[in-house]
Amino acid sequence: MSGLFSGPKATVTKPGSTRSVFRLPGVYPPQEDTWLLADALRREDIAANTRVLDLCTGTGALAVSAAAAGGRVTAVDVSPRATTNARINARIGGHRVRVLRGDLVDPVRGRCFDIIVSNPPYVPADDDVLPTGGIARAWDAGKNGRALLDRVCEHAPELLAPTGVLLLVQSALTGVEKTQSMLEEKGLAVAVAARAEVDFGAVMRSRSALLKARGLIGAGQHTEELVVVRARK
């Protein structure tokens, strides 16, 4: 498993004027994990016939990025406000993105994609009861932070075309080795496409005591490593 962590760390490009997206109140704003994943997505071969799926699309930043590269993009989110936001950003950019509301892969079962990209919730929470509304749904992911990660690892590979690629971003605090194992069990070849050390955001700072009590961070730790896992059929 240690081979997954070899190689230099990627540099996260901070959001700027070229990465501004419209955001409705109550929709989680794109942050370092989004831009790290967007950089990894841009390194993939996206052509006019490339079928791209963006799971947990949020504002639609990744979906719009893939559409701008020429892909045939479908975006999914469980939040009605997020799906509206994604449609607005696609329209602002002049891109065609099919935006569907639903629970992860449910709206696209039976379809096939060349690239699947996902930035699911992965922040450890007090308990395993997932929020059913509100902005916390964008980050709360159960006690171990894997409630959505495990589901993506379980079901996304079923939608990949032959030689298809899954790009998935998460915190190293929530078990990159587990992600690797689950995807390898699905017959995928797994590697790290990008990584970066970033300062805790507001949510992680508010949960520092919880994370320390669970042994996930050390005393005084205020950074986490973000990892983009790339899995290919």
C-alpha cells in the first residue's frame, strides 16, 4: 500500500479570477480539494465524445471544467439547490451539462462513462447519522468520514467504460489505503494522481478536538493532506 504515496506533492492553485464560480447561498463553495481535482481532471484526455460523470457536483465547477474541455458531461447531486447552482454555472459558461438530482449513482444506473470525477463529503462527524438537508450535507460523512467514499468506491466502477477512469478526492485522514483496497477489489489499477498539504478549513478547525480524540491528528496539527486517487479499468 505504501507505493500509493510515492512521488512529489502537487501544488494547489488557489482560486482566482479564472476559477470563480457563481454560488447560491447554502451550496458549499469550491475549495482546495475542488481545484486539486480539477487539475487532475485536466490532465485526462477529454475529447468531444468523452462521457464524463461528476458525482456530488455542488456548484458544478468540475462539470463545467469538463464541459469546457469538450466532454459530454452529466452532473449529479442530491441537493436541489446544488443542482440548480450547477445548471446556472453551466449556462453562464455557455456549456451543455446534463444535471440530475439524486442519490449518487441512482440517476445514472445502466449508463457508461469514460471519466467519473467525484468530490464527496469526507469529514468525520460526531455520529453516523447523515444530515438530510442543510449545508452540512456537503461535508458530514459519518464517524469515520467514509459514508459516501465507500459508496462511491462500491458503485462508481460499475459505470466505467472499458479503460475508464475514476478520479476521487479525499483527505488522508479518512483512509486512502481503504479506498485503494476497495477499488482494487473492483479490478481497477489504482495510483495517486495528485496530493497537497493544506490548512484546515473552518469545519476541520471546529472539529480539531474530535479528530484528536480519535487519534486522527496530533496535538497542534492544523493541516491535512488532500489526495486525488486515480483508478483505471
